Amino acid sequence: MTMNTPYVWICILIMFVTTYFTRMLPLVFCKGQIKNTFIKSILAYLPYAILTSMIFPEIFMDKFGLIPGILGFIIAVILSYFDLSLIIVLIFSTLATYISMLYNTQLMSIFGLS
């Protein structure tokens, strides 16, 4: 199937509408400060839950071996334990995973897995 120009523009329009309305609707309906403690607690933990649901299954994918994923996970847990910000945890765990992927064959031979 070849992608023609109208098809591409329709896809772009659909994605624009989808992302625009999901970001605009909370601004329209939540004008004041949120006072409900239950909703506040859900919104406080939502970024961590979404990040966990996106990252955790990828740890066990055997694309680059288990060691880089597990190492990144351990770094993320340790940094999260010390209450560092989410972006700092994400940066350092990604760097640890990337560096261990570069040396993956060496790591595998050290642990006797290759």
C-alpha cells in the first residue's frame, strides 16, 4: 500500500484532534484548584504509574539481553528510593541501560551467559 498525500494529511489531522482535545479538556473543565484529596492523590501518582507501565515490560524483552534492562531497573529503583525527581531517575537509568548495552557482549561473558 502506497501512502498518498491525502491519506497522510488525514492521519495528521486525526492525531492533531486526538492530542489537542485530550490536553484541552482538563483546562476547560478544571478551572479551579482541585480540592478532592482522592483525585489529588491519583494525579500525584499517575506519572509514575504510566512510566512504570511503559518501561517495566521492556525490561524483560530479550532484544539486547536481560542485563541492560535489569541494570537500568536497579538504578531507577535506587534513585527513586532517594526521592530524586522523575526526570533525573529517567535520565540516569536510561544512561545506565545504554552504556550496559554498549558493553553487553563483555557483560555476558563476565557472567558466563554467552
